[in-house]
Amino acid sequence: MSHVYISHSAKDFDALLALHEALRAAAIPDWYVPNDGASRDMANQSIDDAFAMIVLVSASSVRSKAVRQDVERAKTRGLKLIPYQIDKARLNGFFKHEVLPHLRLSSTTPDGLQQLVNETRQAYKRKCPVLAVMNLKGGVGKTTVSSQVFGAWQGALGGRILLVDLDPQYNLTQTFFEMDVADASAAADKSVISLFEKSRIHARDATSPGESWLTLSTDPFAPVPKEKLVHDLMGDGSPGGRLDLISGQFEISKYAFATDAVSLARIKEHFLQSIERYRSDYDLIVFDTNPNATFLTRCALEAADRVLAPMHADIYSLRGVRLLNQVIREQIAPEHRPDLSVMFNAVGRSEQSTFEADARNGAYNSKAGFDLAASLLRAALPRSGHLQVKAPREGEPAWKQLTIHSGRGGGLKPIRESLKTVALELKMLFEA
């Protein structure tokens, strides 16, 4: 579990210590740098690893360059701000714009400190939603949706998003990184397999699943801290925000051949525990999955709150959605069963007036085996070359692969708007 970062002025040390003791008593881990002159790199790393930031608002902190840098860093990383006013400081300029809209708590109220602890506890225990992008037919754009829709979510709506590549072909990983980078991560077990089995990054003496991948390791392990496992897709020079990736690895294909039900049950439990651990560190977790009903499919479905099924405007994609719904209803226990949403992807003008319209009017509910019309997102993605998965250019940062941040090619504006519309509708579904 990560910590809450406390941004403060060196002159407010007494208030800082009082807050530290209150958080410690509530079993909430906190982190702060000793004074305004501490290393910027140290502060930035602590902010990046935090689940929220408390800003002690005072006459001295609003003049502090370090506090301003803290707030700017939190903004670029999509971090929740919890300001707490400790004197009668007047906020103007930067702090009026960035901090004042979040300011609700003050030491002037009798229970101000307790209110601060309570709000921090809520942020600490909050569990983000988990979504699986899935269809039991290949070629419908799952990887495109996983990268571009949620890249647009992060770019337009903010927050911290974790992408998890659960497809043994790891095309999502290769969307952002060249093959040698992906393979190097796999060789070091800095990949998705470390969510299932104990690996090199768990302990020095751990057997690497990547080296003995035909065996199943059921040794218990503590989930890996995210900073050891994830790839930061935004990084320096990006427009900001947090979009992380747990890269894929071919060796997870072994689970399709495994027959030891007891071992697989333990390995699935490892995976579910790992995902549960990360739900406090992010605002959304997204799985990119393979188009088969396998052990990996069941893991994703049990961990997810909602499934998003992209489909083309054709009967073959519809059949894949029908089979997916069957798997959800027949193989996943009711208490773990996710909601199903369906989204039209790569729809052309002629298809919009025929297949899509008929689907929205309920004409395909019988063929789907469920109320497809009610499950369809209102938003859809058009057919466009901009929404095709492209290999990254050599030396180009990963975030350049996101359409919302790409400057390549004409006609991008409507595509970006379509992506944001889908993201907004999904966000509203989770909030509802």
C-alpha cells in the first residue's frame, strides 16, 4: 500500500508533526520531506508513489516554491489533493487556481484534524473500478480500445490508470514498446507473470517462471510494489498524468495447457490478491485479454467489475459477444460476475444505418442471447486508420502512440472526440 504525501513549509513543522501523529494513530502511512530544501528528485518520487497529497495551507506555504512544485507534480500525476488550512493565509494566483477549489478542511473547526484524517482514510481504502476489454472473437479491436480509449480517458479526464496485458501475444505491450524492450521485461519477469507466480522481482532466491515456464509455482508471495513492476507510459516530457502498463509475456500461455486444478486455483488467488493490492493505487485498472475462454479469461472476469466487449457491425462479432456472455453466466460465480457493456468499433456509414441501428432497436437480442440493445454504449468508434495499432517508432516515447497526444496525420480531431466520448460514458457507468 502506498502512502499519503504531506506537502508543507518548513515553518509549519509543528502542524506537520501533529498531522503525522494523527495519521499514525489511524494506521495511515504518510511521507514528507524534512524541509523546503530537500532533494526535488526525492520529493517527486515520493509524490509519484503516493495515493493522495495533503497540502498544509499557510501564509508561509503559499509562498513556498517547494510546495508549489509539489502541487504541480501532483496535478501532472493525477493525484488527489486534500488541502488543510492551518492559518488565515490568503490564497491568490497559482494557489487560488489549483488549491482553493479543493479546500474544505481547516484547523479552525473543532474537529478539523479528525475530518482530515477521515477524508485521508477514505482515499486510502478506496478501491478503484476494474474493467476487462474482452470478446471471444479476435480482430475486433480489443488492443486498440485498451490503449486508445483509456489513453483518452487519462488525457482528457485525468486520474491514474493501469493497463494490464493479459494476452500471451502481448500486442498491447508492443503498441508502446519495441520488441526488444518487451522481451527484456519478460526475461526479467517484470511482466504480467509476476502477478500469478513468485518471480525474480519478489525475492533473490525465487525461481523464475520465465525460466521454468512449463511448471506451476504455487509458493505464496506478497504482491509486488507497483514501482518495481509497472512501466510508466507517460514519463518525462509527456502532457502529464499517470498511465502505467504491466507488460505481457508469452509464458502465461502455459495456463491454457495446465490441468492441475488445485495449483491453478492457488495461482488465480495470487492474481486476484495482486489486483486487489493495486486498486488503492489507481483510479482505473484495465485488462487487455485474449479472445479465448481460458484460465486467463476467468481470472480477468473474476477480478473485473465490468466487461467492455468491442464488436464490429457483423454477425461474427455478435457471436463472440454471445459466447462471452455465456462464459460470464455459466463459469463465473454470481458474487464475482461483472456487468457487460458492448461497444461498436470500426463502424462505417452504411453499417451505421443497418446493422448498428437494428442492434440498438433490439433486432439482435435473440441471437445475442441477452438484451444486447440495453448493453450497448451510446458512443461508438468510427472506422479510421488513426485507430489501427501501429508499432512504435524507434526512440519515440511511449505516450506518442496515444492518438489523443499524437500530432501525426490529418482528421484527428473527430477521432479524439470519439475516444473521449466513449471514455466519458464508461466513467459515468462506473460512477452510477
